Amino acid sequence: MESIETDNRMSPAAGGGFFKDINVEFLIHELKDPISVIETAVRMLLEKPDKFGPLTDRQEKALNRALRNSKKARSLLADLLEVGRSDAGCFQTCLFNPASIVDEVLTEALEAFDANPWETVQAVGPGPDRDAVLGKLGVHLTCSDAVRGAQLCQDEAKFRQIVGNLIKNALQHRHRRLDIGIDVLEDRLVVEVADDGPGVEKENRELIFERYTRLKACALLSRTGHGLGLAGARILARHLGGDITVTSSRGTGAAFRLTLPLTLPEKS
């Protein structure tokens, strides 16, 4: 039976006045610089062997792992900043095509998750060949004709973050398959991200959107994470006038549905 584990280590009560008085946005900005330095240094070691010397296979694998994890840390900090800006009412709208953004975010997620699939995808351009490569990786991206010519007037950075979190969550929990569908229904964009992973029981579907809450079951079936990705994604979606819902049951995977208005509603 699946149980709920709530991590209280980061709660205000657990942190007391120390955490209450910290300027979180300032702290995030302070953390971004050293992480960027680490990422840049690792990249230079990997990309400039003529300057820093050749690497063994084991060294290259270790550095690639360090690079992937530094990117994850940087992405998490960026996510936190966007949620904070959203709560503060800071939005930057522009016109963009959602299909192209989802495609870019998918490529970035594959790179962060595992370099080998990313390199395979990068080797081919857009079109049937790329779809075939993604299909071999168990990734299937479907765009309706309506969405290919659609333009969103939304906050692109926040849209990228929402979709990125949904795709990373699916990549983390899938067994073999990830399906992404994009469509426009009336005046709303619909993005569905589905995996064939362990799924979530009906009574726990809302809990996965709560910060620092994890679903605890046997090691092979639990859907775990840092407890911020899905929560932040839903917060952002609602600030943009939309929402995220999930349909799932244990053992049958999970399907997350993002809906957004094509134009960011005016804030009162």
C-alpha cells in the first residue's frame, strides 16, 4: 500500500527564525554564480583537450555526470526564481510558437537526463528522421495542425519551465515510453505528457503537487522527486491562467495535462 511521506525539514517550524529571515531570492542568486563557474570549468575540460590535456574514458564519463548534475542544480534555481517572480506578479509576455518551444525543451531535458540520447537526437535535423530517432528512444511527440501555426502571447520563460518539469518528471518515472501531445482547443493550448511508469493512486493525485511531499512505496514503484518540480509547475500554470491535472492509477503510468489560454489574462 502506498503511503505519504511529508518532509518537514524545510518547513518554517523546523527552520525557525533562521530560515524565516533569509532572503531566498538573494540566496538563489548567490548560488547561481558558483554553479555557473563549476559548469563552465567542466565544459572547458571536456571541450578543450588541446588546452587542458586528453581525458581517459572514465574521466570523461565522470565529468559528463558532473556537468549533467550542475545543469540540474542550475535548472532548479531558475525554477525557484520564476515561481518567486510569478508570485510577485512579474510577467514578460511575447509571441512564440508552443510546438517549437516544446521541441527545444524536450531536447534540453534529454541532455540533462542522459547525454547519449541527446547526442543521438542532435545528430539529425527536424523531420521524419528525428521522429524516428526519438521513437527508438521511446519518445513520441505529436503536434496537431492547429498548433503548428499557433502563436501564444504568454510568458515564454515560465512556459518553458512548466513543460520542462512535466517532461523531466516523465523521463524520471517512465519504464520505456514517453508521449507528448500538443493541440489547440478553442482558445486554449493543451499539452499532454504521459509516461508508462508506476502511476499514482487516485487518493494521492493531488498530493504530488504539494511541496516537499513524496509518495513512498516499494523502491521500484515509488514516484519520487525533490518535491518542488510539479508543485512549481502547477503554481506557474495557474498564474498564467491555466492549470495542470493528472490522470493515473497504480501500475498504468501517469498523464499530465497542461491547459493555458493563448493570451495571458490581464491581472487585476
